[in-house]
Amino acid sequence: MTESGRSAEDVKQAVQAYWNERADTYDNDSHHALQSEEQRDAWLSVLRAWTGNSSERILDVGCGTGVISLLLADLGHDVTGVDYSTEMLEQAREKRQQTDHAVEFRVGDAESLDEPDDGYDLVTARHLIWTLPNPSRAVREWRRVVEPGGRIVLIEGHWDFSEPFDGYERIHEDLPLYDGRPPEELSEILRQGGLENVTHEPLMERTLWGEVPEYEQYIIAGDVP
């Protein structure tokens, strides 16, 4: 149960409903999707630096409309995307049809993945951990599915808006990392989850987001021992 007395499943269903409703318009925002070749190239550069040049087996958790999944596939990785929102996944599958990639998109719970132990070289996620009722459990689960010597790479942020997002009014207090976290704090959470060599760097370039971000954006990664 969460602090409010709601079950984690109830919270997840509310989160799912929110993102199902957002799916049709999600990619209209340059913070979410690619609006130019310059923006695409900027993200490819970031992802290449943090995922390497060799082909890796990557699980993109909370893949949404497939933006990061398809960029990783562009880099030559073998990518699977999972998300709790069925409508977001439909958008991702439609975008995949416009490419030559064989990315598989399927429903998945970030805190309880239907994936084998040590099945991937990398787990990636963008702006996901704040939506989870039990983020520490999720980190342990991501570590489980990454083989020893692999990495977990997260694109995250820290905001402190005065009011909760529309649609999150009822459940934001049930999400421990709702407002995101500074990289130093998330680094400690990842270390507590068993990751090693945790590092981070800012992602504040205008090109990545279509404008200068209003709040802290960064990429953070740790090794699976």
C-alpha cells in the first residue's frame, strides 16, 4: 500500500490512464519527440556516448511513443521497448512502421518485468522513475535483467512546480520521486540499488529539447556488478 492507503496497482492504473489519454498529442512537444534533424543528431550523439558503439541488447523501459527506442535502433542496437500505456505503445508501433527497424514494443510493468535474468546488456529509461510508486523496486528489477558488467542509463530531471500535473492531483503523493530528484540524490538511490560507478552529466543544451529547459535535465548511469 502507498502512504495514502491506495494500492500500488490502483496508482499504476491511474498513471496508465493518464498516459493513454496523452498518447495522441505526446509527440507534439519538442521536449518529448524529435522536431528537427538537428535535434535528432543531438540525441544520437548523447546516446552513442552513453551506450557505446557496439551492438548491445537494450531494454528501453517506459518507452512511451518509442522516441529513444528508435534512436537506439538507429545506432545499431537490438532494442526492446516496454511501457504500461497501451496507447503509447500503439504510437510507437506506428512510428516503427516508417523505419526498417525490428524493435519489439510490448506492455510491461517497470517494477515487475516479464523478462529473464541477465537478458540484456543495458536498460534505458527517460523520465520514468518519477511515475513509479516503488522506484527502489524498479531499480532492483532493472538490475536483475541486466547481465553483470552491463549498465543502467537514465535520462532524468528535477522540477519543483507549485501544482501537480493535471491528472496527477489525486496520486502525486503516492509517487516517492514525483518531482524528480537532483542527480546527486538519484545517484545515491542507484547506489543503494546495487549499482556501481554511478556518474551523471547535465543535458541542458537547447538543441536537445527545442528550447533551454526550465528545470534541471541530466543523464545518469551506473554499472551492474
